[in-house]
Amino acid sequence: METVVSGIRPTGNLHLGNYFGALRNFISMQNEHNCYFFIADYHSLTTHPTPGDLNGNVRQILVEYLAAGLDPDKATLYVQSDVPEVAELYLFLNMNAYIGELERCTSFKDKIRQQPQNVNAGLLTYPTLMAADILIHRANKVPVGKDQEQHLEMTRTFGNRFNRMYNVDFFPEPQAFNFGNELVKIPGLNGSGKMGKSEGEGNAVYFADEPEVIRKKVMKAVTDSGPTEPNQPKPEAIQNIFQLMKVVSTPNTLTFFEEQYNTCQIRYGDMKKQLAQDMIAFTEPFREQIKALLSDEVYISRVRKAGQEKAHESASKTLREVREIIGFRKF
Ligand code: TRP
């Protein structure tokens, strides 16, 4: 059994891309491993220093992930800021993190470009905060995508450096959790690229979207005037519609439209109508569950509190030892 840690950014609602990406893997991992999944609200301040409704966003994300299948009886689900030991470990790690290596981090360089008016120290030390999230539970597995590989590499650097500096064998080396080929790519609705909230209005289908909203988004999805010769390869935008249909529709439906395409009889309006209907049906149970949970304040705060307690237990144990190792002791 591995100890697994992963953070969830509290910006943006849950969409089909998140679900078929990380989330489905979280859901299967929670059955086999000791998992800590948390909402990274400290991290969100690096880009959103004055959040309008941080608490509301955190609640929404917690509810959506619960509705999608994260189980508080299996995994430890918590809010990062509920476990301030993370901040103390971050402080210790920052003492041994060098400006040069932090400045070389790709995500930092990207952020400088994206928000030149707010190049704050939190952005620079984002990797040490992420390392603290992982090392606080002495995790050995982190389910992250390619974009987080460098952060994970830095986590290993910081953990190994700590071990070396204080001459201990304390932090394990966390490795990326490899899903092999289980990752399903979910394209967006605007013709190219993957589904995501930063890819433009109407590109992503959210679990909390009402059926009418889903229908409108799908009907606006980018298509073209259709194939002019039989059995032609599909342009990207069309391929994307088929890929979405593959995940939410029945194999028969997919085959029907494949044949229509290959014989140049396809009518994208009809196809999108069908896709919208199947997406609405697919998201229906999630949507209902989100509504039910949002109105159950008592349950949600109970889940949050229980997660905090479990995470605190693990975090405070690590921190007690870290303080001891560095030399913070009582007289
Ligand atoms: N940086 C991650 C992201 O942008 C979120 C994150 C924060 C995280 N802390 C983490 C992921 C710890 C894994 C482990 O998606």
C-alpha cells in the first residue's frame, strides 16, 4: 500500500476533462492506497490574492469531488489551510531552497509572463509549498500529469537535501503515479485542444451545468461543412466530437454516426443533438448529487472536519519529527 498525495486547485468547477483525467484515477486509487486529497487553497493565493469567495469556491469543489465519487471513508479529503502544519514545513523547506533553482522552474517563468504585475514570493516558492504538501505525509506516490513533473522533481530535491543536510533518512522519494494508458483525452468543444476552463467560453462541459446550458454549448461546438468523399480521415474538430461521443454515448450510437460520416451522409446538427442528450444523461446523477450535497451543510462540514482530523494526525507527526531533527526542542 502506497501513501498517495494530490492537490486540487480550487479555481474552476469540475468538468468532463477533469473527471476522465485525474479524478477517475483518484477514485480507483482510494480503494487500494492510503490517499490524501486536498483542496489547495493556499496555492490559489499565488494567482488570486484577494479571492472573492474563497470559502464558497472550496465548498463547491469539495461537493463536486464528493459527488463524482471521492469517498471520505476511504481517502482523507481535506482543505489545505485546515492543516497549517503544511505552512510550517513550507517555511523550513524554504530555508534550504535556493533562489536560482526556484527561478529556473518552468511554471514560475510562465507565471511571470502571465502576471507581470504580481510576481510575488509565493509564486517563486510555489514548488516548496507543493513539496510541503507531499512531504508532510511522507508520501511516496503523487498522481500528477506531465505539467507537474518538474514540481515533483523539485520535491525529491528538497526531500533529499533535507535528508542529507540533517544526516537522516526521513523523507521518502515521491514518484509520479503512472496510469499507463488509462488516461482518456477529453477534447473541448471549440475545435482544438483539450477541455479546460481557460480555453474559452463554452469549451468545457461542467458537471454542475444545467441541461439547457449543456445543450447550448454542444450545439455551438465547432464543425465543418462535412466530408465530400467517402472514408476520409476526420479533421480535428470533427474527431473531437466523435471522441466526446465515444465517452458518453453507446457504441451503437457511435457506430451509426461513423457510418454516416464514412458515407458522406452525416448531419452534424443531428449528431450534436444526440451528443447533447447523451452528455446530459451522463452528467445527470452527478448534477443531482451536487445539488443534494450543497444543501446539506451539516454533512459537508462533518466531512471537512473528519478530513482535517485525519490529515492533522499525519501532518503533526511529521512536523514533530522535523522540528526534532532540525533542533527545535524544549528546554
Ligand atoms: N500544482 C498542482 C496543480 O497545479 C496542485 C497541487 C498542489 C498538487 N499541491 C500538490 C498536486 C501536491 C500534487 C501534490 O495541479
